[in-house]
Amino acid sequence: MLDNISKDARGNVYAAMCPCRDLLDVLANKWSTLVIGALESGPQRFGQLKVRLQGVSPKVLSQTLKRLEGRNLLTRTVYAEVPARVEYELTALGHGASRPLKDLRDWVETNVTRAEPRP
């Protein structure tokens, strides 16, 4: 697929055909940003993430985890226990994405009142 994209479009998020846009779409999602932040401290189970990410539905959390796993941003490990235990953990790529996303989350928390919608 990348062979069909011009060299000018690769690695240029402003180019319409840049594959970067798909990854940007995944990372710019509110729940993706929050899941990555929640996993910065280490592996967590689905239930732990659900409690931490107040307001996320199980369906949206599941979809988000699958999207992040599909982009190699986190791993899903199933332990052969009864009942089965599943943990999610950031990959090296996910940890790399977590740094700028943490800066974004910090900025939002600091500036939320200054960016309130105008009447």
C-alpha cells in the first residue's frame, strides 16, 4: 500500500494520502488518549480501566483497546487461569506516544477554564 503513495505524501500529515493520518486519528481519539494515560503506570485489567476511565462504556473501551492493540500501541495478554485473566500493557511504541499525550492532557487540565465555550 505504501508503494502507491508518493514520497511527498509519506510522513506528511498534511498530505491527503499520508498513512500518518490513520495513526493520528487513533491517537487523537479522547478514549485512546485516556487509555494510554491510564496504562502509563503499568499493566491493567479491563475492569481496572473501566473504573479509572469514568464514563466509558464497556463497548467503547473494548473497541478502543482493540484499535490500540491493532496499531501495536498496547499488548493484550491472556493468562491461563480460571477464570481467565487478561491484562493490557503499553508497548514501547505506546510509551513513546504516551509522552506527548501526557503533555496534552496536562495542558487541557491547566487551561480548561480558559477554553470554555463562548456564549
